[in-house]
Amino acid sequence: MAKTKKMTIKYWNSLSENSRWRALKHVFPLMPATIEMMALEKPDLTSGLWKTVFKMVRIPEPGSFYKTVVHNTYIN
């Protein structure tokens, strides 16, 4: 896998709503209520859940048409 960068709040906010939902679903596949709650709020990096998201979700390498990478899975 090519080199990725750490997720930033600025980049997260630039993602489409669908991309954010898909990323959250990959991070928390068995927690639909948590996904819904987090999808509707702004990221708070003091929260353990958001720290987990920003640790697992990465910015793809330059030139990629994918928007995010979660667990080595590209999410468009």
C-alpha cells in the first residue's frame, strides 16, 4: 500500500457526507447508533471515539481518486 497521511479535521470536513458515513461504518461496523450520532456532529479529538476514527481513517496518497483509507481499504 502506498504512503498515507494522518487524517485532519480540515480534510474530514471537506469529505462528502457519504464518504464520512462510509468511513464511520468501516470503523464501527456493529454500532449503528454511534455512527449516526457521530455523522451528525463535528469531530472532537478529545473524545475517545473520534480519536479512534482519526487513528484508523487516513488521507490517501496524492493522485488517488479515493477519498479515505480505513484498515487498508480505500473508500471513495
